[in-house]
Amino acid sequence: DFFRMQRCLQACSSLQPEEIPFDFRVETAKCLIELKDTTNAAAILNALIQEDDEAADVFFLLGTCYKIENRAAEAVEALEAAKELVEGGEYSDDLVHRIDTALAELKVQ
């Protein structure tokens, strides 16, 4: 539930980022997005991008946060970065499709 997630975030905030596994932080951001806490999710995702600027799924999630927050220009920028990365690497067709769908939805707005 939301309050348990908040307590977990507070407990983790005293740790250094390198003490928390990258994948755990990605999953935490996903949970926060589902809970509509896009502010905290975006903060985590931006920190992850600082560590690894070639993680297409992280850029996709950041674009999703910005899309939810109606920050279209920033959403498109993050999603286009994700698209460039998936075109140059081996990613699932599902991620490619979700990126393309999100970009198409933003361009219609």
C-alpha cells in the first residue's frame, strides 16, 4: 500500500544509491508510478540515468512519468532517447511497441 511504500522510501533515503541495487530502484520507480507518485518515481529514474544513460527501460519509465504529469515535451525527449537505445540494442518487442505507442499518443495531443 501507499503508506508502506512511503516508509520504505524514507528508510532507503538514508542509504547511498550504490548501496541499493539498480534493478531494485527500477522496480521501486515502477511501483511509485502505479501509485501515482510520479514525482518520487521521476527523481529515482533521473538518478538512475545519471548512473547508466543506456538503460532504455529507465528512459521509457521517465517518459511515462512525464506523460502522466502532462509534461509532453519532456516525455517526448525521454521516450525518443529510449527509442534510440532500443534501435541500437537488443530489447523486447514489447518495450519497442510501448515506446512507439507512447510517442504516437503524445504526438496526437
